[in-house]
Amino acid sequence: MQTVSSLAPSAAAIGGVQRPAPVAVCRVWQQHGSSSSRSSSSNSSSPMSASTSFGTSSSRPVNGCSSTCGGGTWVTPSSPIHSRSHAPAALPPAASASQQQHSAHLTGQQQQPRRRRRRGEDAVARATFAANAGDDDALDRSGFVEGITGWRRRWTVVLLCFVAFMLCNMDRVNMSVAILPMSQQYEWSSKTVGLVQSSFFWGYLLTQVLGGIWADRFGGKLVLGIGVLWWSLATALTPVAASLGLPALLVARCLMGIGEGVAMPAMNNMLSKWVPVPERSRSLALVYTGMFVGSILGLGLSPHMIAALGWPSVFYIFGSFGIVWFGVWRVLAASTPRDDPDISKEEKTYILANTSSGSKPRSIPWGKLLSRKEVWAIIVCHFCHNWGVFILLTWMPTYYNQVLGLDIMSSGLFSVLPWVTMSVTANFGGWLADTMVSRGVAVTTVRKVMQSVGFLGPAFFLSQLNHVTSAAGAVACMMGAQGLDAFSQSGLYSNHQDIGPKYAGVLLGLSNTAGVLAGVLGSLATGHILAHGTWSDVWNVAIALYLVGMVIWNLFSTGERIFD
């Protein structure tokens, strides 16, 4: 094999002028397998044709070199090196034999490293092309599993976050079922039952903002992992705490809330680093579906477990699931693609080109964050949205029992159905949002459309409850309200990563604090309203807040990045 560098003097005096040797030379000569193309002399060589060497006759740099690189050459079918009648001339007489030998020696030494460099550069070039095109279907995957199945490393992170959120709600709703035999065993009054139920939110409120700060500073992997382990241990210790007395139980539930409080901001931080913009809505929808699935499993399995094994079993078994998850999370997850030693170079290039995976913020610019109307739009709308959500979550069985006359078992069954609807519509909304973005619809437009559905849908169906008298009609309205509410996963809940990926955890912590506060106040206000009014008044307040939120969202929200 010969190269241009082997045919040119390294420092020959041509025409009396000293010319420096080229630093990097593109390889353009290759020997043919046929005897007709071989050369018996070092001064005559037959190059490959353009169609054989490159598969195309278009003009382009040899081996990816530009026309300005050292020794780079643009190759076209009409170039002299592609014509047998233009074979390269012998070295000028001024080039000494020692210079020729030295040049050939350097060429032989540099060929292997150059091949390795070219292979690496080609891989990066393919990944960069795919990143610029917004698609990674063409990426080569070096991992065995990826190469065989097409599985992406980022999908592993999304799946583990889905399981974490499923466990989150399983551990949260099991108390709503176990509280019945617990209150009988320990002879708790209704006031004490309410105190136990609310103790979870004491801790949950404390770590909403702190969870975002910790995730942005220390990485989502560490914070989410510790959070799941923390609340799982608190869940498993709940029966022990209850046996020690009410204060110990309240502390255990508060500690559980502290652990679950970091989950949402830490997850948001993780996905802002791992999930490219074209996949963001459906990924978030899938993760939040974990909460719906967790509610379904928790409400569906707890009564049978309590009947067969006793009420402590739901805490021991559900808590152990989180401990197992933590072990898997430590092995498979990383805070960012840059920190993952097992991700392929191509997928890493694609993700980094479509996300913000830069350095962690040294400090939180609180003044800058809280001075923007777009941030306050998220905070206020999160409050308006969660008011209705927590009313449906905490008061739905009571509504079925008091208004429709259903027993506890039937109320529990019908309470599960809206969550099933949400698990389906959330993923449909995520797919729809990502499809719109991939087809060129502005992210701001997509977020406003999705959240408008998330506000108007529940408002409409809750307004129909005032005219419903049958259980089937009420359940249908609840399913419609919560089903369309799930479109918020592709609107409000995706917007933190849009406007400030670097501060996604903090932004979600801020807005979710308002959302949790709405849940606490909404539950208390509902009890007060029912003491002096009717269920129609309860629904009217929720409807009014949904409509206020829709107006604020469409006036002040944006899908553009406003924080670097």
C-alpha cells in the first residue's frame, strides 16, 4: 500500500525553495488484487477507481478530511489520481534516498494508529449525523444487548424510574386500606385516623425543594436511590412503630414522606439529562404511569394480603420491594450519560446533542428563577391542577359511599378504574405530544395544547357529576376527568425541563410544593364545605381552579429554554 506522503519529499529543495513536509496526509492509494493493476516499480502505481474506493462519483474529501487539512486532497473522478494516464511521477531528483526511506518508514509507523483514529472518528461522525437529524435509528451500538435487541441505555433509566414511582404509590396508598384494621386494633378515633393520614404530608412538604437542590447538586442517581431506600425502610418499619405507640407511628410516616418528597424532583433531574427532547413527553408519561399502576396494585392487592396475612404484611412486603430496587439501581443507573461507563459512544453523542448534560450548577439563582413569569405560571398552575387531583384521590371512596350508597369493597373497586384510565391516556398523550414536536410543531404550542386538555377535560366531567344519579354515570365521569387530567404529564409536568434543564429538579420542587399544599388545603376545605354545604359546592371550587389555571397557563407559559 502506498500513500501520497510516500511519494512526496519531506523537505526537498524544489526550485531552490525549501518546502515543509505535510503533517497529515490522506490515504488515496490502494493496491489492486489483479495483476494488471499492480506496479512493479515504486515509481508507478495504479489507484483505485472512484467507484471502487468510495462507491460514488461525487466530489468529497478523502477519508473525511476537509480540503484545508494538512495534506488533505479533494477527490473527484476527474482528479489526476483517479486516472491511469496521470500516474504520479517519481520523486524529484532533489529528494535523497535517505529522505525517501525516512518518509516510507514514517508512513508504515503511522498507518495503524491512523486506521484506529479513523474508525473512532467515523463512529462519532455517524452519531453526530444522527444527533443533528434528531434520530438515533442509525446508531451503531457496541454493547452486546444493544447490538442484539436494539435496546437503548436511556430506556433502562426510564424503566427504573417507572418502577420507583410504582413503588412510591404502592407504599403510599397501602395505609388507606390498612388504616381500617389498624384503627380497630388500636381503638383510634376518627380524629386520630386523620392525624395518621396527614402525617405523611408533613415530611413530604419538607423535601420538595430540597430534593431538587440535592439532585441538581449531587446528581439524580444518588438522591433518588437514597430516597427510595429511605421510604422503603420507613414503610417496612411502620408496624414496629405502630406497636410502640402513636408518636412513633407519626414519626415513621413523616420519615416516609421525607423520602418520597425527593422522588419527583430527582426523577425530573435524571430525565432532563438522559431523555432527548423528541422523546421527553412519552418518557415522562411512562414514568408517571408508574404512579397510576402503583395505586392500582396497592389498592387491589392490599385487601387480599390483609385478609390472608394480616395488616402488617402490606408494609413488610411492599417495603422489601424498594430495597431490592435500590440494589438494581446502584448497578444499572448513572446520573448522566457522561457518568455511565457502559453506554455506547454513539448513544452518548446523540443524547448530549439533544439534552442539557453539562456541569452541575454551583449555586441556585433563586432571584432569577422567581423573577420570571413563566416559573410562576408553572407554580400557580400546579396548585390549581392538584387541588382537583387530591380531592379525587382522597375523597372519591367517600363520595361513592355517601352519595351513591356503595359499600367499602365496591367503592374500592370503582376507585381503581379512573387510575386505569389515567395509565392509558397518559401514555397516549405523551406519544401525541412527541409526535407533534417531531413534526415541527413548536414546543410551546404542544405544552399549551396538552395542558389545556388537562384542565378543560376534568372541569367538564366534574360539572356533569351534579346531574348524575347512577353509579355507572358517576364512575364514567370520574374516569373521564382523571383520564383527560393525565394529559398534564405532557404539559405542566414536562415544562420544567423545557425552560431550565439545569434547574429542572429545583423547578419541580418549587411547583410540587405548591401542588402538595393544594392537596392538604383541598382536603381540609372539602371537609369544611361538606359540613356546611353539598358535593356540588366541592366540585364547583375545583372547576373554578381548573379554569383559572387554564387562563394563566395559556397567557404566561412557554416551551422555550429561558435558563442556561
